[in-house]
Amino acid sequence: MKNSSVEKDLAQRAEQANILRGIFVHKLGEQQADEQAAVDFWRESGFEVELLETGLSRHDVRPDFRLDREGRPWAYCEVKTLWRHTWTTTILHENQPPERQTGFTEKTAEERLSGDLLLALRVLHRTNSDHALPNIILLVNHDPELSPASVARVLAVPPASADANLKSLRDTWMAEELNTFRSEIDLCIWADGLENGRFAVRGYFPTNPELQNRIKQVADQVCERQISLEPAA
């Protein structure tokens, strides 16, 4: 369901209930154009693409695609659009048009990137918890503050702090989850753009040594440059 249809439905419900209600819509995850470009990208690379995610909610628990080869499941793929996250607040008034306000997150670029990587990890883990198939994340960047080097810095997890304050605990949890990322995500692909409905693949990060040979065959096929990651701290 498109956002306009959702807002129309909410407005009708509010009118029927004769109430004032604020509706918060957070724009996270992939953009539709990026997802379509990803479908085209994988098909041009020789894969069959099975769409899994419904698009009805930002809380969908399945990855975007399953990639098949020769009719057999090969890997799962989650697309993440990298941008400065915005949110839209829609306030429904009685007998008045909806009021809309837009805000921007105050998180740093690398904090936003960490959040996107971990969201992708959680989605892939729910569907592929036994890691029966490789997990791939396709990052489509629209954020001028980010680059492939940002991924390397984020995944070079710092040692956990011994302090007991709330921020250090949060940093510890994130560090632990990013270490999990290295064992459960087999490949990150970095792409810039879109231009004319296509993105430019700039490189890939193989993150799981156990599956590196299998992944490398495909990564070398779809990308030209491997980007090395420093060992996790």
C-alpha cells in the first residue's frame, strides 16, 4: 500500500471516530527505485530474483530478495538505502486538511550507517537463522557524508568500554552485534547512485572467511574492486 493510501485510510478512520490524532511515519530502509535497480542488477548478473518483502510496513521481518541460480536457492539479499534519515509527522485534524511536518535525524553519518547495517543483519537473521544460505547486503549510497571507508571504520569494532553509564552500555551492545555481523553477513556490496535507473557498483566487502571462496566468485563477477576490512578489535 502506498503512503498516500495509508494516509487516506487513517484520515477516514480519524474522521469517523471524530478524534484528533498524530501519525508518525519514519522513512527507513530502501527506496523503491533502489530496490528495483537491485532487482535489475541481480538479474543482469545471472540470478533469478524472488521478492520476499511485502513493502507494506517498515517493520517487515523478511529480507527483500532470495537469489536463485538454476532454479535453486543461492542467497538472501537485503537492500539498504544510505541517506540522512527523515521522518514525517502527519497530524489529522477535524474538518481540516492533514498537517505535515518533516524532520531530520541528528545522528552522525556513521551512526546512521551502523543502524542500517544492524537492521539488515536482524532481518536476514530472522529468515536465515541457521545460515543455510549466504547473506548479502546491498548498500545504495545517497549520503555525501558516507563512503566505502565508512563501512570499514564501522566494522572495525572498538573494544568495549568498562564504564557502566548508559552510553557505554549501548556502545557495548552495538559492538557485540557488529561482531555478530562479521560472522552472519557474507558479503556487503557498495553502490553509488542512481543515474538513469541504475547504480554504479564501487566495490565489495567479503566479511565471512568461511564462505569467501564461494562469495568471491560472484563478487568478482558483479564488482571490480574488493575492499579489505581490518580485523575486528
